[in-house]
Amino acid sequence: MSRTNLLGLDLKGLEGFFAEIGEKPFRARQLLQWIHQYRVVDFAEMTNLSKVLRQKLIEKAEITPPIIEEEHLSKDGTRKWIIKLSCGNSVETVYIPEGTRGTLCVSSQVGCTLSCTFCSTGQQGFNRNLTASEIIGQLWLANETLGKQPKGNRVVTNVVMMGMGEPLANYKNVISAMNLMRDDLAYGISWRRVTLSTSGMVPMIDKLREDCHVSLAISLHAANNKVRSEIIPLNDKYPIEELLEACKRYVDVKQRRHITIEYVMLAGINDSMQDAKDLIRILKGLPVKINLIPFNPFPNTDYLCSSRNVISRFQKILTDTGLVATTRKTRGDDIVAACGQLAGEVQDKTRRTKRIAEEKTAVF
Ligand code: SAH
Ligand code: SF4
């Protein structure tokens, strides 16, 4: 019988596990602290559990974090970890320090099925969803590696689900991991500091609203369906109007829950003054912050980033109407750790990489 990896179980999951082995639910709370706050992986060291229970856990369970295969350190302090997974795949996790804040960019899938044309992960194809242990394991490893920080002195203050993969396409595991991020017995990070970014899976945005209180970022990237469908194929299924309706439902004025709109700046594609005006028009009435992301290049892409002048003019048009718009600082590009550059090692199970290669050859 295989042993259960307790690392990825949130409070409910752990309570279920203890019920199954005939133990009281409060054990779950003790385990959460041992695993996530003290980072103890050996049941024998869990001194507030009886010897009999410790032995039972040794037989039935394990606490196995993923393994860091490589670490790359950028000149700006950003760190990229390559996390080795079973079956030869790897994903990437990025740590971005800035002042008193430390943001961890977490991956949710090995590759991605959604093939956005401007994203390196999207061009890699897809292998599988990460397990909840592999997702929360990235935060566990970051805290472990950055120094054994006691609670209250965490190095990771913010988490963004913006690494490899579409988090809402791996819903159950991402929710367990985010529950752990939020739980005071585990990492205790406020909902404002846990952000999920999605390319726009409308039904799952509605589900998220019910299931887990976190901040939401939407990869909008275009102000009309023609351009958006060209760069985000998912837009054919969930066009801009439906996506923005879901955003309206997500926003909760009472809880001051707002949305961040992400907009990647692609030269000649979505960066005209008309695009800025269209963006203002479609976002009217929605409490949003806009985050312009300079496009980060990767091998074999034909896209170019908009010039600095174009980006600041675009931003000014937005801010002149009273919208809050910022431009994301590019971090870690010297170690290929910037937004959209994460590729890991994906043994593609779809035919995408092959098809893209064939399409490229067909053009020439
Ligand atoms: N799948 C999710 C989260 C991962 S991508 C999503 O699409 O939202 C995190 C952010 O980086 C998204 O806004 C994504 O559109 C953006 N991104 C992808 N490729 C990029 C690139 N090459 N340069 C800049 N941003 C990119
Ligand atoms: Fe997937 Fe997000 Fe990249 Fe699109 S931008 S391919 S959804 S990871």
C-alpha cells in the first residue's frame, strides 16, 4: 500500500486522513504546524504525538517535498529554482525580493494546454497537472532554502500563481495549496497577498469565488476579441464580454475585493492608442488595477516588446482617465526567470510542439 504524502493536504484533507486511520480530527492541526511552520518531515520528531501514533504515521504516511535540482541567482536578487519531478519533468519557481516584500511565483502544471502565442510555457506543450504537494512544496522549499524563518519573520510574504501552467485548469490541487497558504496553522498569508492569475476560464472564476478567498489577476492582454483570440486561443471559448461579466461577479465591494488586469505589451499587436482607449471603454465601471507587462522574449518567438515610449504613453492614457495603471518591472530576465519565460523541462504529451514546428516550416 502506498503511503499518503501529507504535505499537500489542507486542514480538511488532513482531518479526513486522520478519520480514516481512526484518529481524532485535532491531530490535523498539530500536523499542519509541524509540516509547514517547523518544516519537520520526520514523524519521530513530532514530540506532542504519542509514540504509538508516531509509529502509525511512519507506516501509513510520508512528508515528501519536491527536490530542487538547480538554483539560479539573478544580479537583481531574483532566484529561480528548477524543481525536479518524477518522470524526468521539471518546473520552475521564482523568488523576487523587493524591500520588505518577498514574492514567490509558483507553477501549477508541467507545461500548459492553452498555447497562448506570446508565452514560452504555452509553446512547450503539456505533460501533467502538479499534485497539491508539488504546488505547496514550492513554498515549503522556498522557506526552507531562504533560511529557517520562524513564523512572523517569513521571507516569502506574497505568493502569485503565475509560474508555469493555468492554475484554474488544475483546480482541486491549486485550491488545497492555496488553502494551506492562507491557513494560520500553516503559512497564514492574507488573501490580499495570495494572487491567482488566469487566462480567463470563466466557469472556474465563478467557482473560485465560492471556494477560496484570494486576489484575482486576469490576463486580458487585448481590448477586442479579434486580437485576443489570436494571442489567447481560449478567448474563442470565453470571449471578453463573458470574461468581464465573471470579473463583475467576482468583485465584492464590501470585502474590497478588486481585480488586477494584466496586459502584456506586444509591439504592433495590442499597443496602439486606440487599444488604450478601447481598454478604458471595456473596463468602465469595474474596480480594477491595470498592470502593463513588458513582453519578455524567449527563443523562436517573433513578438517584440513595445518600446519604452509606447508603454509610458499607453499608461498615461489610462491614468489620465483616473484608472490605476502601473508597469511591471522586469525581474530576473538574465536568468530567464521573467514573466512568460518559464519553460522547465516538459515532455510534451500533446502534439503541440510538433504541430508548431510543422506550422513554422510550412510558412517558409
Ligand atoms: N496561466 C496563467 C498564469 C501564468 S502566466 C495566466 O495566463 O494568467 C503569468 C502572466 O505572465 C500572465 O499574465 C501571462 O499572460 C504573462 N506572460 C506570459 N508570457 C509572457 C511573456 N513572454 N512576457 C510577459 N508576460 C507574459
Ligand atoms: Fe498557459 Fe498562462 Fe502561458 Fe497562456 S499565458 S500558455 S494560460 S501559462
